[in-house]
Amino acid sequence: MDTDDLTPMAYDCIMAAYKPTDVLAIELGAAASNYSNEEKYLKGILDFVTEVQCHPIEYLESWNLEDIDPVLFKTKVNSLVKQIEKTIATPISDRGLLIDW
């Protein structure tokens, strides 16, 4: 799957990941190619982001992002988790229409 195949609401999860760090957003965007559909993608990124949420310092260190405040980072990741959960809970038909480029 490509990020172009995501509904607007699902794509917004990638955009929201820029708030904690652009590295996380890039990872979520790249992850789309590992999934066959939006539902699997959202569940996969939720698992990944939840892991980051549980181990924020390790995540930041793994990317040499020690200059980012881990408390603030975790707060932003918490918001991202909630947004992904809200997207999963929303029926796909209510997540917005795909734009045909």
C-alpha cells in the first residue's frame, strides 16, 4: 500500500507524527508499504507508536535525538496514540474521500 491510498483521516496520523519529531512521521509514512490495507496499517502503526510511547528515551537515543525533551516528546506521542485510536474507531467510510490525483 502507498500513503496515497490512505483516507485523509489516516493520512493525518502521519502529519500529526511531525509534532513529536519528523523522524517519527517519516517512519510512519514509510511503514505504509508494509501493509495491504488501511486497517492493517493503522493497527501496525498503533503498535509501533505505543512501543515508542513506552520507551521514549530509547527511541530518541536510537535516532540521536537527545536534544529533544523526552517528557515533551512523550506528551506529543500520547496525543498521536489517541489520534490513531480515534481513526481506528471511525468507520472507514467516515474518514474522508480519497483524492484521485
